[in-house]
Amino acid sequence: MKTFIRLFAVLLAGAASLPASAALKVLATTPDWGALTTELGGDKVNVYVATTALQDVHRVEAKPSLVARARSADLVVATGAELEVGWLPVLLQEAGNPRVQPGQPGYFEAASALKLLEVPTKLDRAMGDIHPLGNPHVQLDPRNIQAVAHALTARLAQIDPAQAAFYAARGKDFDARWDAAIKGWEAKAAPLRGKPVVIMHRDQVYLCHWLGLAEVASIEPKPGVPPTAAYLGALVGKLTATPAKLILLNAYNDPKAANWLSERVHTPDVVLPFSVGGSDRARDLFGLFDDTVDKLLAALK
Amino acid sequence: MRTLRIVVASMTLATLPVLASAADDVAALRAEMQALKSDYNARVEALEARIQQLETANAATADATLAAAATPEPPPAAPATSSASAFNPAISLILGGSYTRTSRNPADWQIAGFVPAGDEIGPGERSFNLGESELTFSANIDPYFAGTLTAAITADNEIEVEEAFFRTTALRGGLSVKGGRFFSGVGYLNEVHAHAWDFVDQPLVYQAMFGGQYRQNGVQVKWLAPTDLFLEFGAETGNGDNFPGTRLEDNGLNGATLFAHVGGDIGDYTSWRAGASWLTLNAEDRPGGIPGADGASAFDSFSGDSDTWVVDGVLKWAPSPRRQLKVQGEYMRRKEQGTYVFDPAGVAALANYRNTQSGWYLQSVYQFAPRWRVGLRYDSLDSGGALYTPAAIDPPIDFGLPPDALHPERVSLMLDWNPSEFSRLRAQYDWDDARDDGDSPMDGDGVLRLQYIYGMGAHGAHKY
């Protein structure tokens, strides 16, 4: 018992004596929001990203390392729309940090700056993994990134008013560069407009929406439900009759079903980075879209 | 329509001079016409102005629509926020049940050398068994507190309050306070609800030391250190009314719990948590206890101190969203010292009692495909050799040498299939030598259980 109390005291003293860092501590739930916060905050923010591009953000656990980061965070940047519903509430509950609770300035949801697609009119889990507030996989439309950037710039200025001018300047700079980049991508991706594609999961919907790709089928019969052999068989029939140009996959997806389908219907499948870090080129947000557009165009040839 | 009327009116006006033929009336008519003309002119002008106004407005709207269409994603009418902001508490309901087949009669199942309290131990009855239906309500109470109630509706048509607690949400500095009835923060598995267990039941050591899970009726204070390494410290106290403690006959609190957890990541794919906990309790006339050397348990009761140490560790490796390996283990050691009442024939005899009991488990669960998991668990206990010495009371009992320690063991193999996040079907086979009458677990009871667990309502939490 005495040993235990002594250990307790030593750990307590050690923990309390740690110095606080000057930069704003940000916990971002996905690499994309992490990259965006870094774009906007530069060296005034210290960003920790909770997940990698190779994880399914929906199925993450409230790991001890994340609880520790949420404890000291000044700002939590989440997607919202219940994408992180399985772990972020637990994380915030365990963190003992009132500044980053929902409703506080230290809690930012990207979805609050966006109009979501696919808001269901009927809620029933028999329909698979549906999101009551709409499709939360918003990052693959760069115009969404821009809208979130505006809101996030304002939020950074709100919680760190001393650096408001700095954030505003960075925000403006990013906005200009991003605008130019969007024009570039859109011009480059013009040949993709109207091309029929097969998607894997509903997390590619915003990409299709932006580039004007026509989604003709989905490998998942229902969101989050893996395909059965019979369903894939029917899909082969459908795609043989009305062929698609591409099958879209994300870096974190299991490629098996898509590869199989690709061979059967002689349609190329293309693995997209999906998130910052999802491919070698997708090192930041610009790289994410450069790589996505280039991969789509290359696969179309 | 109005335009049409104006045209008709103008045509009528144009025919007026023809109708007016009398010379005398010319001047009068002229004047009248002039009046009409100016009147109509005024009206036509007014109407034209209105038309122009409407056209401008239409054009403006059209422009606005075009502009909106050109803008990528129009700003939202209503911002999307968490649905937890609804006033009704989040409700979730868990349904569970199992089919059990045992090779020996489960009625004589016991953990040799340990007689814990509580009825949530053992493999349960044979054949089909309805499990506990668990109903959870939770919500923020106000800006300062949140509350949770978990009620279990048992197969015997009873409602049991599994947890009912408030917790603070606005304390700063990593502090949080919980009060009410809640699963204590000791160990790793103690806080985990039954539907989230990786096996059908708790490890033997939890059953033997806490009768399943240690539930605190009291308060808990937790502090999370402001470090990148996860460092958490907690302390609890309460009325002690859970095995191995009992409620005391005074106004004070019974017992205290201290725990510390540390955790972090190793690379991108591996995470871990380790902990140490200490629980001290008093018992007054706690029924049950060490059975005699013959293994049979007379009605006994224990009064005294019970101190338990728990050391726990868990490691998770998740190289892809579809594969995960989880290894966890816990070791517990309980020291009890006090007096023991033997009441074999209605004549209470008192003895001084001292014993140290321990146990551990090690388990591993591997998710080898998106929906499939397989698990293996080993349980081992040491009942300790209880030392009884005669107390200064009649009639004296001659105890002789302490009985040999007993070593219950069990091996469990589990396979489960998870069609979605909300459903789980599981098969588990135990080689169960909790009775310690075989040479190895393989000689023991063969227990097969098939289980279902379904979750409805609010999305469950992915607790670590």
C-alpha cells in the first residue's frame, strides 16, 4: 500500500511539473482536418491527428493516447454528422476538458459549415450504416474544404484572438491558392464529367458530385454491408449490359471484391488516396486532389 | 391579364371620336376625352411601372439563383450538429440470450476454494437461457452534469439497477467526479458492460474476487494528467456493499479504491494500457467463505479486512481496419484477515482467519476477417491455504494444519460473427476445471455456449 501511494505521488508530481507549450493544441479526427488546420494555423498550431488514411474513421476506439490528447487540446476539429459517433463522445467524456465539449468554441465540426448530401428521409438500421444528418464523408469535394477553411479560420481567431490577424492572413492566402488549384483540377478533370463509375462505399459520393462522375452502382449493396456472391453476380450482369468506365476504391478498403469485379466486367479499378496520407503523393491537401484527379484520368485512358 | 385590359381600353378610346358626331358636343367631348386620356395615361403609366418593377425583381431572383448555382456548396440553412443535443436522453437497448450445454450438472459448479457472493457466476443453467436485457438512458443534465442509467431486466422478471450515476462535465484540469452506483475503475475488465465482453462470461478471477464485477455505491474522483502519455489516477469510496465487502452498521464509509492507468501508442498500429489498482474493504458477517478441507461449505461468515491488488494490461494491434489482435491479462491478489464464524450445527464457533488468494487470466482475441473474431482465454486461481487459529471463545476448535491451496483452472475458446456493429453471434467452449477435481482443465466440465447479443437505439461507444 505504501509503495503504491509513493508511486502515485511521484507520478502526480512528475505530471504536474510539465511545461505548457505556447502553440494552440489541436486534436483533429482525420488527416484531412489535420492538414487543413496546419495550412491555416502554420506554426501557431500544434496538430495531433487521431487517425490515419488507412483506418476506417467510423470504427476507431477511444484509445488512451487519444484521451490524453483530448485532455490538453485547445481545439478539437471533427467531421461531425456522426462520423465519429462511436469514439469521439467517449473521448471527450474521458478527457476532463470542458473547453472542447460540443457547444464550446473549442469544439469544431466541419459539417456545420456544409450542406450535406444524402440526408435520409427515413431512419432504419435495416438500411445499413446510415447517417441521420447526411453523408459525412465530405472531404473529397475541394469546395467543401474551402467552406470548412473559412469557418475554421474564424474559429481559430475566436479561440486564439491574439493571433487573429495571422490566421486571417493565412486563411486568405490558402483561399487564393485553393481557388486556383480547384480551377486547375476542374479543368484537368473535364474529361471525367458524365463518366459512369462504380463506387465501393458511400464515402465517394462527394467526389462524384464534384467531378460530375455518374455513379451507376455500388459494390456495397447497402452502406457498410459487404456484398454477397449473389449481389456481385447481379452486378456483373448489370455492368456487362451497361458498362461503367471505372471502379473507385479507397486506400483503406479491402480491394478483393473490387478486383474481382474489375476482372469480370473488364473495367479498371482505381485506388484513390481518400485522405491525406492515403498515398505517397497525398502528403497534404493539394497532393490529395492532385493524386486523386491524376489517378482517375490515368485509369480512364 | 391587366395588359389585355389596357389594350381593350385603348381600342375603345380610338373609336370614341367616330361616335362623337354632333358639332356642339365636340368641345365637350374633347374635354371629356382629354380627361379620359390623361386618366388612362396615368393608369397605363402606373401599370407599366409595375410591370417594369416585377420584371426587374424577377431578373434579380434569376441572377441570384444563377449565382447560387455557381457557388459550390451553399451555406447551410441549419448547421448540422450532434444529435445528442436533443432533450430526450439517448436510449439504447441490448438483447441477449444463450444456449448452454454442460457435461456435468451446473448445480454443483463452484470455484474450489473460493465462495464468492452474487449469482452472476458460473456457466448458468442448461438449455436456452434468456440473458439480461439491458436498457441504458443517458443525457447531459445541465451545463455541469451528465447522467446515465443502465437497468438490467433479468430472465427472472426482475429489474436490477446495474449502473445509475451522475458525472461532472465542466470541471477543469482533467478532473471528473462520478457519483451513484457505477462499475469501479479497478482493473481493466471491471468497467466493461457484459454485452461488450469478448467472451460469454467474466474470467474466473473476476468471478472469484468480485462475484463478477465490483460495483461501487459511492463516489469516484478521477484526474487525467496533462501529458501526451495517458496517465490517469482515480480514487473511490462508498458503502462497500459489494462482495468482498459488506455494508457496515455505522454512518461511515466502507473502504477505498485507488487506481492508476497509463497508456499510449507504439507506432501507428499498436496501442496499450496498463494499470494497477488497490481496493480495501471491511466485511461484517459476510456469508460464505472458504469451505472446509473436505471441500464442502458449511454456512460460515467472515468479518474483517479484505484488501485486493489488481494489475492489468492490454495491448491492441490493428494493422488494417479489417484485422485486429488484442491481448489482455490481469492478476489479482486478495489478502483477508479477521474472524470466521463456523456454524455447522447451529452452534457458532469463532476462529481467527488469515488467507491470501490470487488468480489471473490471459486472453487474446483476433479479428481475422472483417466480421469474424476468434479468442482464447486461460484462467488460473490459487485459493491459498487458509490459516485458522482458535479464537478466545468456546468451544475451542482444533484446526490442525492449513488445507492445501486449490487451483481451479479453465480454458475457453471463442468464435464470434458480427454481421454489423449492432449484432453478434458467438460460440464458446470451456474446458472448465473450476471445481478443481481433475488433473487438468481437459478433465473438467465441457461447457458449450451459443450466444446472441443485439444492440438497438443510440450508437454504442467504442470504449478502449
